[in-house]
Amino acid sequence: MTTPERIVVPTLFPPPGYAHAAVVEAGTRLAFMAGSVPLDAEGNLVGEGDVTRQTEQVVANLEEALRAVGSDLSQVVASTVYVVADEPPVLTEAWEVVRASRLHAGPHTSTLLGTTCLGYPGQLVEITATATVPHLPPENS
């Protein structure tokens, strides 16, 4: 399995913690992850009203889902971070959690978006991701 090539284009603006592009060799296994949300294993909202805490939970849930398919946060080549916000400081709060996490170990390509609402009551953050899968997932049975 080849490692994704992450590219920061020197003739473009220097991105704050993400790559401009990621290249994955044809034939590499990819995982397209559903939106990771700030719910615990019982389906309870974590961090009501707290963007930082919700982002931490979202990243932890994404990491768990990736592990289940034989991947990890360092293999993410693209993500979209959705934050319920209409002001940049709230987006920055979520992005700082992403930058401090192992999700930032690429850096991967990422888009940070403010939105008016997400799917669960009280939900402030969601992350979708695409990752390479360098090995087979553990046996579930």
C-alpha cells in the first residue's frame, strides 16, 4: 500500500494547517466515512453548547470508525468540517481542535464550513472524511 502524497503548492497562499491537494495511487483502498457527530456510544449529545468539546467527540468518533475499517486518522486524505456558526471565531475554535488532533497528521485536504444547523438537536459540529485503508480491519466476529 502506498502512502498518500499530500501537496502544499508553493505558488499559492500557505494554508493554515491543511494541504492544497492529496494524491492517492489508483488501486488503493479508500474509506468514505459518514459524518462523524458528537454523540456518545449511547446516542447522547456530548458537550451541549460547547464547540470545542463537541469537536473533540467528533474526532474521537471518527477515529473509532476509521479503526473499525482498518485505517486511522493519519490516513485521512480529505475532510469537511461543518460548524453551526455565522462568525469566523467559532469556526476557528473547531479548527484548532482539528489542528491539535491526530487528524492533522498529514496535513490532509480540508474544508471548514459554517452552517445554520446540523442533523441532531444541539449538534454544533460534524466531520466527513475520506481515508486510505492500509490494512484489513480487525475481525468483528
